[in-house]
Amino acid sequence: MALSLDSFRLLGRSGLRVSPLALGTMTFGETWGAEEAESRRMFDAYVDRGGNFIDTAGYYAQGRSEQLTGKFAQGKRPRLVISTKYSLAVTPGDPNAAGNGRKSMLRSVEESLKRLVTDYIDLLFLHVWDDTTPADEILRGFDDLVRQGKVLYIGISDTAAWQVARLQTMAELRGWTQLAALQVEYNLLQRTVERDLIPMARAVGIGVMPWSPLASGLLSGKYANGAGANSDPAGGRGVTLVAHGRVNEGAVAIADAVKRSADRLGATSAQVALAWLLANPAVAAPILGARTLRQLEDNLGSLEVELAAEHLAELDSASGIELGFPHDFLKLEFVGAALTGGTKLRPRQ
């Protein structure tokens, strides 16, 4: 069944309704991507097609992304769900203008509210786990902001599964605001999150928002069979990927599998890669990171791509990973038989 941007989904266990694809604005601003005019075209195209989920961060383009997002949202703010993040310093020199602590959180929120020209943030993320701030300090800071009305929902990004589960459990037991969303790198080239982060999120009621769904462009089609790696039009990104070892035999093989499915479906590789994520029930909304309106429109076409069972099986076969211990151990036949006493048991749906 084809989707559309107004085929809204609930975010995790919350009542927040969001589009199945989020518009990422990390590319907004001349520093990292599109100039203002092109950023405006992408924003308007997304919203005009019914999209309501905008993702930004104070760190992106040193605040320019938030400024442009706030400017473009004027007159449309009530119907939009705007998420932003705290933790990473925009300017160096002040240790408390970074990290996960309360001082960093409150300062970042106040600055984000000014740049976004709004009096509330729909969804505030902890951007990156600093491994120093106590969990209760983070959660109480979030809860205070929610009680003040400056933040409506909270989320977390780039954090180990056990830490996220610990935070969610602590929030639930203490009656504090619980996490509604989790941002992780997730795509056909990066599936290690399936070991613990994805099942954890499903178990504790957190919606997953994959970032880099096209693996920095490796799944866009131009890298299939190794083509185009050294003539990338996006500011030499292909050369950078090659230099960091991202364009390798394994990556190209997966890109080839994506392109084969795309050719059979009459779609683009990027659309198939996004459709694969959309088919995952744990995924709330992949975050699009287009640099041009043309790229954005192509990405939005993924909503109309339906992957049959054979397509999903082929993609899983080409990109699947070993889950490792204890997952592989628990799937052993003799272990399952011992756990059920040799009887048949239907798993919980």
C-alpha cells in the first residue's frame, strides 16, 4: 500500500502524530549544504505535500539550520512538529556549553527557541551521549522543561542501548517524562543497530528515526559497481568516502543488490533503500538529508515504492549481519526445545 506524507504515524508510545519521512535540515545553510533559496524550496515542497516533521539541531551549520527552519516555519508553525537537539557546542571555549548536563541543556534550549522564533520545541533530543552526566540529572532536566511548556516530547540520539533502556525505565518508575524517539544511524550498510538498539526501542515504546538512511549517498545508485566514486558532484563527497574506506567491495555488493531491485521496480536506488526502512515496523520516520529539491523529490518517491517479500528477502540476504551472542545462541534449536519442554509455543505478536 502506497504511503504519503500525510499518512501519519504515532511516535513511539506517545500520542504525537508525525509524517513517515522527516525532513532533515542539517543541509540547510551554506556551511554544510544548500543555500537559503534552495533550502526554502525543499522546505516548502515537503510541507506543501503534507509533511509535518522537521528535524534540526543547534549544532548544524553553527545555528544557521535552526535560523532558516524558524524563518521558513513562520505562518505554519502550529501544524509542524519541529525537533531539535542539545549536547554539542556551537562555539568552543566553554565546557558547560556542551555535554548532557542541565546547564548545557537549558542554555541550548533558550538559544534554540530564539533561533527557531518559537516559544516551544515539539521534540528535544539529547544529541550525543557524553558518558559523564548522571542519568537522573538528564531526565529531571527534560521533565522540568516539559512541565514549563518549553518542550513537549523528548528523545535521545547516538547512545548505547543499555543506557537508553536504563533512562526509559528510570523515567517510568519516577513518573518523569519518557523518551518518545531514538535517532540512530540505520541503513542497508549499517545494520548493527538490529542487535540491541532496534529491539530495545520496540520493547520500551520508543520510535526509531534512522539518520543517514542512504549511507552518505552510498545507496543512491551512483556507487553500484563502483561507478562514480571519484567524480562525485556533491563537493567531492565520493572522494572522501573512498579515502575513509567506505566504498569497498562489500558496500558495492549491497549497492548492486539495491540497484537490481530498483531496476525491476522502475524506481531509483535511493527510493528502494528508503522503502526498506519504511517497511520496518520499528521505524517511525527516516530522516531525509537532501541537498537539492531534485534529491528531495526523488527521496519522497520512496513512499510509493512497495517492496514485495522477494525484494525484502534479496536485500536482507545481501546486507544481513551476524547478531552475535546471545542472539545466535538463543536461536539454537536445542536451546529452544529445552526452554519449551519440547512443546510448541506461538511467539507473542
